[in-house]
Amino acid sequence: MIPLVNGEDGLPLPRRLLAILTMACAVTLSGLGTSIVNLALPEIARDLGASPSGSTWLVSGYQLAMAVCLLPFAALGEIHGYRRVYLAGLVVFLIASTGAALSGSLAALVVWRIAQGVGAAGILSVNIAILRFVYPAAHLGRGIGVNAVIAGVSMTAGPPVGALLLELGGWPLLFVVNVPLGSAALLLALRSVPRTPLAAHRFDLGGGACSAGMLGLFLTAANGLAHGYPAWLTVGALALSAAAGARLLLRRQGVAPPVMPLDLLRIPLFRLSVLTSVLSFAAQMLALVVLPFHLERLTGMNAARLGIELAIWPACTMAIAVVAGHLADRFSAAILGTAGLAVLAAGLLALAGMTAETGTVGIAWRMALCGLGFGLFQSPNNRVLMATAPRARSGAASGMLGTARLVGQSLGGTLAAVALAAPVALALEISLALGAAIALCAALASASRLTMRHAAPKQASAAAVTEAGIGGAEQRSSP
């Protein structure tokens, strides 16, 4: 029987390595699920007789399912155990991958992609929460750094791996490849992922519905603005999202903590860390969507050269992520995060200032600057976001971390789509400068945490537990 762990000392080293390995496999699955399909959309549309616009639902459906399910699944993890939610997510992802590979129509493939998104949400909603029980408390930062590297590698590897699989056997292989990797992750998880204390409260069904509606409709509105949906549909989705959010705020707070972690958002350090995350991912996504068009227009380089130049950003982010994780265990996340975001802003401004005379080296150091800055920010920010939350609310904090990333990426993607469609001279340069401004706002939000660096996290955590009504005495052990 898998023993219960307390989250202070982590797992013993041999089992810790197995847990890290299964989580690496699972994070790779979800990362590839996000990035590997994009390149294959034209071939899938031709093979299934679908329109190019219809095929984009293979991406949007996956992202919407993840966004809607992250916070509810995180709450279920606190109640029924992170291990159970994690294992269920892996099983759903495996079944959905098999179904997607066997699909004979676009409608069926979209349904299975939505199911993949649900499975990925089960994995990612509790992934960082489990890390809190796998690593000793003093080494949480380096664990988050390793996780960031794996996520970055899987996202970066998606397009080239997808291209290779398309050459070898067509688009069904994009989903078949998940089966052996997911099966290995599942077998390892059964032996290594720890049982954790369970909360005694019930699931807040009404709050879960409001939370899912608010986020799902908001992302639908963002997609509508980016892809030119009818104005009535975009405005209607945004209005309904606002109504769901208002209903969430007005709900009476009972014993059960809300699915949307309003109790955690009342902690200033947690709230600022979430805001910083949203802004940083918005700046990153805005730049990464606009840069291919900007570089192609300025230099006329082909797709292969573009890919090499663009790969410098994630490569530098991965290179510094583990180092930043180690630093986060010793130094203030406010200092590290502010410095990283300032470097990111400087890199984006440098990219905005490029001319046709800017050579390969000039582009490369600008991309490296952005990647190093983002990597220096990400792991320390994730660590402080998790460490600020009470251990009993690790699931909610983990779900909020993923939600902040998705919301920021959606905002950045929407701004990029608006910039690309704007009939304005220098629109691409202006959008990169806007990205730099957003990164500077994120740096200011991060810097405002400096006054909190001596605040006792345990006191903040205790306050959150008290407001949520889930004291340690009410916790129970998972079976």
C-alpha cells in the first residue's frame, strides 16, 4: 500500500526519482498535446474533408477543456486525493489519444481532442501540488525548476516531432505516440505518486459551475476577437463570463472552500504572484505569435531559419529554469522575478527596434535576452505562489497557477491577432513594444512583493485556512 506523506520531508530518494520520472512523462504528454497538432492542421483538414477554420477547433477545444476543468479538478484533488485525480487524468488522456488516432471525421476528432484536454487538466491541475509532497520543502524551488524545463522541452519539441511523425505515418501517429509514453507514466505513477491528506469538506458544485462558465466564456470571447467571430457572439460570451464571475463573488461562503480560490486570492502575496504570472504570459505569447511575421518581413528568412532563431527563446528559458529554481530556494522570488521581467522587457524593446540591417547575431542575442529573463522569473514565481498557500490548499494553488498561464496566453494571443489584422504602419513593432510595456507592468507587480519578503508565510497560510474553514484537524487520510 502506498504510504501517506506529510509534505515536509518529501519522498525517500529512490521513490522520489520514480515520481519525478512519471511526472516528467505526464507533463511531456500534456505539452505535446498542446503543440504537436498545430503543424498538422492543414493535413488533417485535407484528409478529413474539413475547412481550415473548422480544423482550428482541434486546438481551441483542447485549450477550452483544460481551462474549464483545471480549477474544479484541483478542488477534487484536495477532497479525493491528488493521486486519484492525477491517475484519472492519465487514463482519460490515454483513452482519448486512442480514440483520436482512430477518428474518421473532424467532429469525432474534435470530441476526442476535448477529452484529451480534460485528461491534461487532470494531470496539470495537481501536478505542482504533488511536487510539494515529492520534494522536501527546502528543495521545492528546484523541483519546480525541473518541471519547468520538462514543460519547455515538450512544448519546443512539439513542432519538429510532429513534422517527423507526419512524414513517417500521417496525422494518426501524432496521437498513437501518446499511448506508450502515457502507459509508462501510468505504471510508474501507480508505484510512486504519494497519497496525501484529504480535506473533509464537500465539492462546491455551484461554485465549480460558475468558475467553469466564467473562464470558458472568457476564453471563447478572446478566441472570437482573435478569429473574427460575429460581434454579437464575442460580446455575448464576454457578458455571460462577467455575469458568472459576479455570481461567483456574490455566492455565500460556507464551510467548503470555493473552487475559484477566493480565499487564497485574499492573501496579498498570492494575489500579486497570480497577477504577475498572467501579465508575463500575456507578454510572452504576444511576442511569440508576432515575431515570425516580424522577422519574415524584416529579413525575408525562410521557415527553417525562422525556426532556429525562434528556438533560441525557449532554449534559453530551459537553460536557466533549473538554476532559477535553485536560486528560488535561497533568495527572494520578488527580487529574482523583478530582475527577470525587467530583462524580458529589455529584450522585447530590443526586438521592436530591429531593422532590416539587423543580422543573425543581433536577432539571436535579443531572443536569448527574452528567454533568460522569462526563465529567471518563472520558477521563483511558481515557487512563491505554491509556498504561500496552505498545504491543505496546494491543489487550489496548483490549479490557479495553470489557470493564470492559460488566461495570460489567451490575452497575449488575442492582442497579437488584433495587431496582425491592424492596417497600421509599424503595427508589429508597436505590438512588441506593447509586450515590453506589459512585461514592465509585471515587473512592477513583482517588485511590490518586496515589502512582503519578511512576512511569515505560515501566518498568511493560517489565515487562508481559517477563512476557508478547513483546519488541519478536519483533514483525513486517503485510502
